[in-house]
Amino acid sequence: MQPEQMLGFGLMLVGAICGGSFGLPTKFAKKDTPWEVLWGPFFLMVTILIPAVVAPLVVDDLGGIYSRVGPGTIVAVLAFGFLWGLGSMTLGMSFAFIGLSLAYALNYGAQIACGFLLPMLLFDAGQILTQHGCLLLTGVAVCLVGVVVSGRAGILKEQSQKRDPQTADQSEMPSGKRPRILIGLIIGVASGVLCACYAVASVCAGPIGEEAGKTNPAWASAWAVTAMILWGGAVSSCLYCAVQLTRNKTWGHFSKPGVGLILLLAAVMAVLHDAAIFFFGLGWIKLGNLGVAVGYPVFMSFAIIVGNLYGFSFGEWKGASHRSIVLIVAGIVLLIIGVCIIATGKSMMSG
């Protein structure tokens, strides 16, 4: 392996750690902190503030690039970015409903499967009938089985912890009544399907990347695309949080003692979230022709593992039955295998 590729591998591992860690600060919020008080500032920073600061700094002639690609491209990217924002919002809800480990497994599993399937169905359906198309579908199927197995593990976990409530993880819901596990599982899977719209938005943003690449290096050009997708996500995620803050009359929490800690946690989450995107893109470029075959499975697999390690270390599976733990581990393994199969198919597809 060339030094450049080794650097790319390291950068993608850093990105995976960031991606698997951005939900961790929620564990340090006070139990009575309303969901929207923490996640509202997070989405504001992730989707508006960070891209508004970073993109103009690193992308040369950002406004000119957007004006030259035409309104059709911009609207399409914003529309699918809007759906991705809904997915990110529901992922945040699933952290509260079912904990980090199960939420990461369900979201990433559904996101991986739909993230490859949706762009192919929408833009290149003929690829499905090819050899690599069949391999991609196999990988998607394995990932979906991993999601089902992980969901079953969550149900068994809930049942076993109900029998011994003293060992259950009480940190999963910051406030209010703990919802039924089925609702949490549905939200977790739905968040992954919606988050997969980021992949569709990226395809729609192809003209933006091409235009930016004429005067910018590849890593900087990626920010021209990323910023537009994130701004689309701001409409759904930030608006929802504003509605919840108004409906629940929780705006006043921002003037209470302890708000500094909440804003700090939100800032750490936001930096980790966008750092994952940045390091993934940078590492992908450094890996060259290994990007698809090696980079993607390494990134997604390691992110899933990191997220679940945090979940286990914070006692989310304390008191869970042996069978539920075996199933969640099996679900994670299936997700990783599915990612590797998909990456192989993508490698064949790209030649």
C-alpha cells in the first residue's frame, strides 16, 4: 500500500470514529433536558452555521458556482437535503428512544441499503440486471437482514429488562415517559431510509461538484456539494425543533442555569458530525482506486462498531438476555458483511 493510501485509510478511520461518536454527548445531558433543547442548537450548527462558515472559506467562487449550475440542480439538491434533514432529526429521536447501539445499527443498516439502492433505481435502473447489480442487491439484502436481526435483538432486550427494571438503562429517554420499543424501532429504520436521501442529493449535485472542480481541489469542491445538502436539511430539522420548542414552551430553557453545558454538548456533536463528512471525503480522495473496495466498508463498519461500543459501555444492554446480545452482535456482523458485498459490487461497477 502506498503512503498516500495509508494516509487515506487513517483519515477514513478518524472520520468513522467521529461518525460513531457524535451521538455520545447526549449521554452527558441532564435527564430533564428536553430533546429539542439539545438537538435544536445541534441542527442549527450542523446545517447552517458550520457550512456557512466553512464553505465560503475553502471553496473559491462559491456563489458563482451555484449561479452557474442553474436553479433546477439547486432545487433538487435542496429537496433531497430536506429529506435527509428529516432522517437526521429522527435519528436524534431514536437515540433517545432506543439508545446509541441499537439506533446506530438500525439507522446505518437502512441507510447503507437504501443509500445504494435509491440512486440506482432513480438514475440507472439498467444496472440492476448486471452482474455487479446483482451483487449490490445481495449486499442490500444482507444489510436488511442485519436490520431485522438487530430489531429483534432490541425487542428481546426490552422484554428482558422489563423483567428486571433495576438493570435497564434509564438514560435512553432524557425526559418524559419511555416509549414502546416498537415505536423506537420504526423511528430508527425510518431515519436510515430518510438519511439515505443524502446519497440521492449527492447524485443530483453532480453539476455542482463538476463546476467547483474547475477551480478548486477535490476536497474543497466536496464542500460546495455538502453545504448545499446541509442547507436543505436545515429547513426540516431546524423547523421541527423550533415547532417543538414553541409547542412544549421550552424556549425558556436557554436562559436557565446550565444552558452553557447544553450548548457545549451540541457544539461537540455538531463538530463530530461534520468532521465525519470531511474526513470521509478527504480519505476517499487519498485512497484512490481503493476508495470503493476498501474505504467505504472500513468507514461504515468502523462507525457501526464505534457506536455500539459506546452503547455497551454506557450500560444500554445491562440486564439484557444472552439471546438479545447474541442477536445484536449477529446483526452488526451481518451489516458489516453486507457493506463489504456492496463495496465489492461498486468496485466492479466502477471498473
